[in-house]
Amino acid sequence: MIRRVEPLFVLLLIVGGLNWAMIALFDTNVVTEIFGTGTVTDIVYVLVGVAALMEIPRLLDGLGVHMGHGAHPTGA
């Protein structure tokens, strides 16, 4: 199930990253410009945060860090 929604997570992370770039460079929050202030904006931010949390294991695997997946090999 997670593999099926992973492209959505990546898309949300890209949107969140671009929004932060717009805030830093131009002092414009695109999410609030589109949705205004309120519940919908909060939901967008929560979805971006959840997407970031869900992508942490993939990032760690890409860096070669394995956490809690069985015994570690010893020696060569």
C-alpha cells in the first residue's frame, strides 16, 4: 500500500520544498495565496509533514543506514 502512494509523498515534498523556497526568496507563501488562511491550509501542511515522515525510511536506506532490520553482519 505504501509503495502505491509513494509518488504522492514525493509530490507533496516537492510542493512543500518549493513553497519554502518561495517564502525565503520572495516572501510569498504560495499555499496561503491559493487556499487562504484556515483549515485547508493546515491540512496541506499536515499532509506535507506526514509525507516527510513517511519518506524518512527511504532516505535512510538510500544513505545506507539500516535501522532495526535483523542482525548485523560481523567481520569479513
